[in-house]
Amino acid sequence: MSERFAQQRLSRRTFLTFAGMTIAGSALAACAVAPAAPAAPAGGETAAPAEGALPFADRTLTIFSAQHHHADVKELWVPIFEEKTGAKVEWIEVGGGDVDAKYAVSVASQDGSFDTMYTWETLNAKYGRTLMEDITDSFDSGLLDGLVPAPRKALNFLGRQYGVPFDSNMAIFMWNKEIYEAAGLDPATPPETFEQFREFSKATTSDGKYATLFTMGDANSGFVTYISIFNSSGGQLLSDDLTKLQLDTDEGLAAMQALYDLFVTDKTADPAGVTVASSIEQGKIFRAGNMAHYYAFPNHYTLAQDPEQSQVVDKVQTGIIPGLSLRSGSVNGFEGYAINRFSPNKELALAWLEHTISPEVQSLVALNWGRPPALSATFDDPAVAEKAPQFASVKEQGGYPSPRYGSPFYFDVGAVFVEHMLAMMDGNMTPEEAVSTIQGEAQQIIDDYWAKAG
């Protein structure tokens, strides 16, 4: 390999890693655990509020969140919390892609300026032991038992619970019935296998329009694309202890070959996907009527029925994702909140976490946001079933694997995947070469992490 090519490759990977939110690097996540702020006083040591008084009157809770939570969490959930508790809420938000860098700095500075914080599987794995409070023994186990198991597990790292999910969001399959019918396909019958998905994609690629789009624009989105296909292969990408990448297998190659077939052999996946780094943008393309089908998050169905932002109202239907070896597989997008371990307000932050999974808030998650709730009982609400028919697909999809493979080295490993998958899609590598190269380079990243973290 020439020095020039090696430098180009490093530059490309660095870009992908930065774009995938690992600007501050893995070293901070591997640091020894720093001293935390004192825990909240035990119940007997806290003065009880006067009779009739609100439990947290005149207290202030600072929430650190992502911008895409503003309309629902800040505008709808926060006022209810303030009314119930008497607390005042201060809100800090950044773009979702900037959260990782902020948390890395917060670890280094032992930042206690916010009390509760946005999280998802990889943030939980990367910062659980260094920034987030371990709530395994302090959070009401009865409340946790009422949650859908998969998202609860996603915010558990190596046996310890660091966050509480507010949704059970995972990708499902969505298609445009009008495009199916125009292509001579049954508009009520989606593909069930990946081979059928290929055939349906060929039938609906024409006139300069591609059948589908997969996001490949950064380390996170491209890794998610691969995982969403791999999870129906019957394989397990990471060992249970997160020390071994298990890509160089029949299952790993089958998923890589599937992507190669869509992008290179069949040319049915829109090549513009290599610049798309967000499922939000992916959904906009579908709602413009510009593709036949894709792996969609459930709230995309709600958006597709909104005439103010959709050209496909009443033209879409949902089902489960067609599979490679298994009938189906998916990838999760679970989100939740955690407590900042440096916060002096942990008791109040714990009350916020409980609030996010209350029946009242969980109904808002389902009915207003269009996301599947984390609270199992909310699925049985007749109003939810009527307004969110896509949740029937979510419940069925939940019977199949949907791990995100969140880890402290997720973004770094994702950058390796995307670098070589893009080379494969450009015709510069075979699927076999991509799998072998990724296996070696990504495993080295994993080994280096554990050598530092212990």
C-alpha cells in the first residue's frame, strides 16, 4: 500500500469518525472512574414536604437533551413534570451529532451543571461507567419490569442499568402501495425474504428513480445500515462480553453480499445514500414519493400521513423487514434519559426518569410522537391502537433480533465499516475482501480499547 493511499484512507476514516460523533476520542471513555457527586440523601434524611405541598417545590432540574426532543419532550413532557412536582426545569439542547463530544468533555471536567441527560445504547455503553449514575439498585424495579424488555436491556451495560428508555423504537418495513401497483406488484403484499426484496426492488427501479435508499453518510448511519441487514442472518456481530467482532463468518459475508447486490449488482439502491447520514432525511425522500420501500422507523408512518409534509398520504403500509436467513431482523433506535453522576440533584433527576415512563407521558410518546412506547401497557390502549396502526408491525418485528451493538468503541468501529463498504460499493473491493479487512482493523480497535480500559 502506498504512503499516499494510506494517508488518504486515514483521512477518510477520521472524517467518518468525526461525523459519527466521536470527535473527542475513546481515551476519555476508557479513563478510570472519577469520583462522583454525593448520592441523594436516603429517604429518612430528607425533610418531607408539608402536607399538600409539591414534592420538589422551588427546586430546579437541568435537562441536557438533543434538538430532536424539543417539540415533544420540552414542549409537552416538561410542563406536566413542573406541574406535578413543583420543580422548575432548565433546558439545554444540542444537535444529536454533538452529544458525544459534549459528554466526553463532561467526563474530563466532572461537569455537574446538568442533572439528567439524553441517552441511547451507544452513549450508555460509552459513558455509563464514567458519566451516568448506576441506577441498578436505586430505580424502582417494578417500574422497570413494566417496560418492553429490549429497550430496557439496551440501556444496561455489562449487567448494570444506567438509563431508562422512553420508547421501543426499531426499524420496520414501509412501502408505497401506489408504486407497487404501478410495477405490477400486489400493493398489499410486501417481500418476505431478502431475495424477494431484491426482485421487488428491480421491479420498482425505473425512470431515474431507485427503489430504495440506505444511509451511508457517516460512521453511525452506515453501521446501522449494515446491522439492519446482518440482524436477519442468524449471526451475532459482537460477543456478549464485547471483546470479539464476529464479522468474518458466513453470516457476516451474507449481509455484506446483500449490500453489494443492491448497490453494485442490481443498482436498485440510490447511490445518493452515501451522503445521507440521517433517517430523517431518508424519510423525507420517501414522503416525496421518490422510492418504493425502505427500512423505516415507526414515526415515519405518522409523518407520511401528514398532508403538510407528505405526498404519499394514504398510499403507504407497514410490515416487518424481509430477512436473509431468519424471517426478519431489525435495528433499534431506542432512546431514553440517564442521571448525571456528578449532579447534586440526583433525587430530582430520578423523579424525571420515572416521569418519562409514566402512563401519561407514554401516551404522548405513542399518540403525539408516533414512536412505539416503552411501557408495555400503553400498547393495549385502544386510542393508541387506532391512531398508530404501525405499532402492530412493531410488535411483530419485536419477535426478531434488533441489537444496535452499542459499545464504547461503536463510532470507531463504525468508521471502519463505512470506509470499506464505500470502497466495495465503488467497485474497489469484493464483499469477501471488505469482510476480511474490516474484521482485522475493527478487532484491533476493540483490543486497544480493552487494553486501556481493563
